[in-house]
Amino acid sequence: MGILTEFPEMSRTDLRDFKKGIDEAFKAFTREYGEGIEGFFIPLLRFLSWFEDVVVTTPWPLMMIILGGLVYAGARSWGLVAGTILTLMLIGYLGMWEDTMFTLALISVSTMLCIFIGIPLGILMSKSDRTQSVVTPILDIMQTIPSFVYLIPILMLLGIGKVPGLIAVCIYAIPPVVRLTNLGIRLVDKDVLEAADAFGASPSQKLFTVQIPLALPNIFAGVNQTIMMALAMVVVAALIGVHGLGAVVLKAVNNQYLALGLMNGLAIVAIAIVFDRVSQKFGHRLQKHSEVIHG
């Protein structure tokens, strides 16, 4: 109690100046480099917009055939294909088809981006303990910091739109694929690596023909978790201008529309279940294939 009453005014003044300094520094950074950073993300914006146009404008019967084919290719399960088709038909019947396609586009692009960045980063972590010690605390922060906190600098730099929402989703969703890629490669049996060395395999050959194939079940478990976390962010992404089911849920929350929010929320759950089952079954198939080859 004595400490709290001894320096209250000084602490408040210093803290106020410190926070003001951070705000002014970031505003100056935004004015100086904001336009260049926006330009850097223009190709990503164009790709996301193109992908949205493709999935939204494709006739729904063709889109169902494509999605059913992708589900069968990943899961090899006609039951899951039938469930996916019935779910999509129900979504269309309830008038949520277009919003679902927007959400599907966002999740697909964000997952691709997370895989493109996360797997190489996980491989790099598995090769260097120093890199792992640096990256792991960053991943901890990305997973635990409230999403609204990092929305502030993203909005100040890029404004409201699709790309800021995509970046926010990726920040939250990328840690699992990085962590499990790192873990999967580190868990590869040392005897297998010694056998590869005995056959004269180079480090790159050992990585691509031994370590990554054996680590694929872990890697796809990371991809599965990344997809789930990306879907969990669709409502937050709607706060900064991303179209889709999340925007409708947000509208329902603001206007207290129970039925509207429940229907669109269940549509998000349905997409999550399909993604989860397909990625899990695909991971199990990879694991069995790996056991047959190396067992």
C-alpha cells in the first residue's frame, strides 16, 4: 500500500508519456510507410478477390460437384461426400450460399498462406535450436494475445478491407502448422536418419525423402488445427470488412436476430466439421502409407 501511495502521480505521468510516444511513433511509421505496405499486399488482394469471384459465380451444381470431388479425394469416403452435398444443399435452401462461398474463399486462401509460410518456418525451426528459441515466444504471443489488440495496428496500416481481415486470420491461425511441422520433423526416428546418412543422402535428400514424408501426419494435424482456428476468426474478420457468414453473424449480434445468427453460426460449424473430417482422414491415410513404406 505504501508503494502505491508513494509514487502514484509520477507513475501515471510516465506511463501516459510512454503510451503517447508509442502512438506517435506508430502514426509516423504509418504515414511514412503505410502506402508502400499497402502496395506490397496488392497481389494478395487481387488473388483473394479473384478466388472469391470464382467460387461465388460458379453455378451451384458445378460447385457441389467440385467440392464433393475434393472431399472424396481427401477422405475416400462416399458417406462424407453425401453429408457434404446434403449440407451444402441445406445451406443453399436457407439462402446462405453466397455468404458461405465468401467464407470458403477466405478460409481456403488463409490456409494456403499459412501452409506456404508455416511449413518452411517449421522446417527451419527443426534444423536450428536457436531459431526455435526465437520463434516459439512469438508463436506464444500470436496464440494468446487477444485478436482485437493486433487488429489496431493492422487497421492503422491497411484500413478496412479483405487483406487486413486475411492477415488477422493468418496471425491467429498459423502457429499450429508451424509448431507441428517442427515437432514432426524432430520426432523422426534417429535410426532412420542414420540409415539415410549411411546411404550417402545429402541434407536436402534426407529432408525431402525421409523427414518430411515421416512427419506428414503431424504436419497435416497442424493444417487441421490451422483450418479450425481460421474458421474461429471469421466473425472477428467481419469487423474489418470481410464478407461472408461472419458478417451476417455480426449483424445478428448487433440487431439481436437469434434465428439469423444461429443459422449462419451453424453453417460455420458445418464447414468446420467437413474440413476437420477430410483433413483427419487424409492425415490417417498418409500415416498408414508411411507405415507401409518405412515399416
